[in-house]
Amino acid sequence: MGGEITRAGILFCCSFALAVAPASAEPVPALEILWRAGTDGELEWRSFDTTGKLVISQRISDSPTGGTGGPFARRAPLGSLWKLFVYQWLIEQRHPAPDYVCTGARGKRGSLARKHLEEEAYCCDSGQSIGREQALVRSCGLFFEPRRLGISPEAWRTFWEARPGVRDAAPWLADLDAMKPETIASSASILRALEAAPARTREEAANTLLARLFAASAPGQEASLLIRGMGGRLRIKTFSWHLPGQPARRYGGGAGWLIDGRPVWFAGEGTGQQIMARHGTRLAEALTETLPPGSGPGTPGCVRVNFFARYPFEVEQPGGKPAQEGILQGRFVARFQSGVSIPFTSSGELSLSRPNGQARIEGRFGLDDYVARVIDREADAKQTEAARALSVVIRSYLLNEAVKQGNCLVIDDSSRKQRVSIHPPSQNARAVTGFTTGLVLRGAQVGYHSTTQSKNRMAWTDAAAASRNGETWDVILRKAFPKSDLAAMNDLAGIVCRRFTEAETWLASRTPRWHRVLYQHLPGFDEPSALPDICLLSHGTPFSEQDRGRIHVRGLRSLEDRITLAHEYLHLGLRHHPSSHDEKLIERWARKLVNEDMP
């Protein structure tokens, strides 16, 4: 993928990007940070010296065609950020991305063999393979090499030039030859390139980048201080290269998005990992200023809660009139046979039914909304560090214990599970939950108790005491769960596939009949070229990997387990059709297939 950018429009028309730059001995800040400050279109630019002193702090207007000076003139190598742009293109174009198979030095000699082995060190051991998400997490450039993937320069240019701001502010992004570490671009144009990603693609990339951040962290080193200060609100790809014409001078940092979708870039002298290790606290302090409590959309998802699952009750309107079945809007009172009454309000998130004549309230919430409601019911959100730790445990417990139905997780409001507040979450609960959005514990099935700690169970009273004594949320978790790792919830790269042969056999026995029906009655269905590998999850939510044709499920014993497997298989079969995002349609067909209620 050698060669330099030669398009005159990139080299000479503006100050955003250059393929080459003369050697320069100009001083490099120990740390500089650039991010989109808000919806007003301005950029926030900060620079620090080696002592940590703030040297520059500016709000800069960012016009559609850019500006001059500062981040518009500061040029930096892309380093491994080019892999992030290829990753986004693969997602948005739904382009095939076969695993890269590591071959070692086979067929190569001398310097070529050494260089190849150095590059494969970021990928896998000889004879092993690596998929798309893990390749981004491990920064495997050999996977993303455009010629291997069959990406045409024309298709690449057409896609990126159609994205807002690319032609004016980041023209280098439309040139496939620029996807290499030595490409030089201004920090402002890199920010614009990050903003060019479609929202769905950015969300998928951000989930993988959160996993990347944890792959680079360990207690007391590298990214741990940055994670402590940012929680799950920063999703970045690190990069490392050298300054133009100075191969001995390392230069690195990271780039990606804040939880609300705004782009961020930072860099300094050293590798990306070194920058995070040295300046994690300073980075977190600066970026936290721009994120108000509870900011961002929260973790996507759907949680359905059966309220008051173990206690008979009735629902009335104020004044005693029985509430009508259906979606609840307004003020209501739940009256229990014990004599207790609980007033509550609903804005459409609660619904009432009376199966068998018994009142039943079901809530439907986003995942972080659910976690915040549990915190309000089970703990005290004002104990900030303890509540942050508890929010991770609650989210982990939910993913391990809830039943998956369609695209929703279903769980009872019960002391046997987790108690959930029927009231809207408090601002404090939203803030602590938003801080840890997307984070879980992996390695064991975890839980909590109000006063008693045991193996894989945190005591809230102990966590609150530790919080009052100044311990941070990550330290509290590490002490309570020494055998578990803090991880990204949607970390496809961190999940090992344990082949589930029983499920593969079951699926193979049913797909021939399914296909006859689906091809006739479900537009867009196209059976996978091969029966998918099915992987057994020890815990967590079932999912499918469309680019690798794999399905991850937790079992096959129950009817719901089989419906879940059919559901994920339909996702693979509809991978090239808009219906692949219609969860209600897919769930309805999955139930038809398993129950043999087919046309």
C-alpha cells in the first residue's frame, strides 16, 4: 500500500492534510487535546508542557472549510487510525471481511520475514486467525489492508466524498492510498474525519473501541487512570508513529468519540499507551468538563420488568377508579392486599394488563434507565463511588440472569432478582449509571447484598464505607471481585468461541424446512453460505456476528433458548436486507419457525 498522496487538491489546496512534511525540530507538547466543545460548532484546544502546566486553552470557531493556525496547522501522522476508517467502511458497506490467517515467516526471507513477523505480532500466532473486531482491538494492520479486503479506490472515494465535511475539511479521507500510518493530517481534519462516520457505524465502532481501551489497561498502569476518570464515556483508538523525517522520535495518542458522539483527539511525544499512562488523569479532567452528569444516550437496549412480581395488587386512578388496561399515562396508585399503597406516575413506559384477573404492571426501559432505577431502589446514589461500582454489578447481573425475548431482556422486580423502582430515576442515579455506561464484570457471575459480602458478591455497606474513605469505584470493584475483570459489555473481540455442537446439530436438522418457507414468505431472506458456527456463552446476552457468520447462545434446553437461536439465525439470513434491523419482525418469525406455526 506504498506510495504518497499525489492529488493536487490534497497537497496544495488547504492546510488540512499533507502526505509528506519536511523534517522539523519544533517542540512537541507533552499533551495536546482537541475535541468538539458543543453544538455551537466550536473546538476546544488545550496544550500542556512536560510539567503538566496548561500552556494553551482556546475555544476556536470551526468554519465548514476550516481555519488557520492552531489545530488547523498542527500536523500529525495517522499512525494506526487509518484502520479505524477502514473498519467503519466495512461496517457501513457490509463488505465481506474474512478472517486474517497468520502464517509466520512462511514464504518470506530476510528483512521481509522480519517485517512480516513484527506486523503479525499484533494479530495472532502462526496458524491462528483473527476477525474484524479483534483486529481493531489488537491493531492488526494486516487484516485491514485494503487490497486483501478487495476495496476499490472508486468505491472508497464515492462513499467518503458523499459524507458531510470530507471534501472541504478532510479530503485525504477519500483517497484510499492515504490509509497508511505515515499520512500526515491536521488534528482538526482528523476530528472532521471522525465526524463523517454515519451514526450507526460510529456506534458499532465506539463499542469496539471501548473494548480496545480495556485491552490496553491494567491496575496501576497504562489506561487505568483514564478509565477511572472517564468510566465508559470515552471510546478511542490509540495510535503511535514518529514525527515526519524523525524516525527516532515517537509520537502518539488516541482518537475517537465521547459517549454523546462528539469527536476527540489527543497526542504528544511518546506512544499512545505512554500518553495515556502519563496523562490519564489530565485527559479525564479536561474531557469530563464537557460532559454534564448523565450525558449521552446511554447503553442501547431494552429491558422489560414485571413489577411487584410476588405480591397481589390492584391499580387505581386518583379517586379510586380502577385503571384501564393498556399503556399508562399520568398518575396512579398501586394498592396491595397487605394495605400498602404506592403512588406512581407513568409517561408511557409502564403498561397494565390483567391476565387471569390479576393486575400486572410491565415496564419497558433502556438498559441504563433500568440500572438507575435499581440503584434508587437498592442503594444510595449520593454515595457516588460506591454507586458507580454497584451500577457495574447491576448491569452484569442483568445480562447474566435475564431472559432474552426478541431484542429485550426480561426480568422480575423481586428480592430474588433485583428490586426496581417504579418511579423515574433520580438525577444522581442517572449520573452514576451514565458514568459506567457499557461496562460490566467478566469472569464470574456476580451479585450484591445489602450487608453481607461473600465470594462474587459485593456488600453495599462495605462499598459505601469504602467510598466515604476515598476509594474509587474501580478499586471497590477490584477488592470485591478479585477474579473478575472490568470489561466492555459489547466486546466481541474478548469472547472466545466454545463450539456448541448440540445446537449446530439441532439447527442443521431444521433449516431445510425453514428455508422452503422463508424464501416464499420472508422477502430479503438469503440463507448463509454455510451453516453458522454456534458458540456457547457462559453468561451474557446472545448475539450473532454477521461478518463471521457465528451465533453465540447460552443454551438449547428451553423453548426460549431455541427461539433465540432461530432469532439470531434470521439475523444472518437477512444480513443484506433492511429487515435485519426489524427486531419485531424477526422475533415473530423466530417464534413461528420454532413453534412450527408456519404458512
